[in-house]
Amino acid sequence: MFLSKAQKAQIIADITQSLVKVLGKKPEHTHIVIQEIADEDWGFEGLPTDEWKKKQK
């Protein structure tokens, strides 16, 4: 599942606010990276994740 631009913007805003509140970080010194990885590009229980998901159905 890949996120929409609006969802990414909301995640960035929420994480930034949490870091400001909890750690006292300045927003201008906070960088958030969202890295989306396709299911075929990572694995779980010895299988590519897309194959693992098929077995779960």
C-alpha cells in the first residue's frame, strides 16, 4: 500500500509535532523521510512479502 500525498503530509506534520512536544526539537531542525518499499522488495518469514501475503489468504 502506497500513501497519497495528503497522507504523507499528515504523517510528516504529526511526527514533527510529536518530536517538538516530546523531545523539544525545533521544527526547522527536524527532517522526516518516508520510504515506501514495494512488497516484492522485502521479505518476511523467508519469503518475499508479496508471496507471504498470498499464503495468508
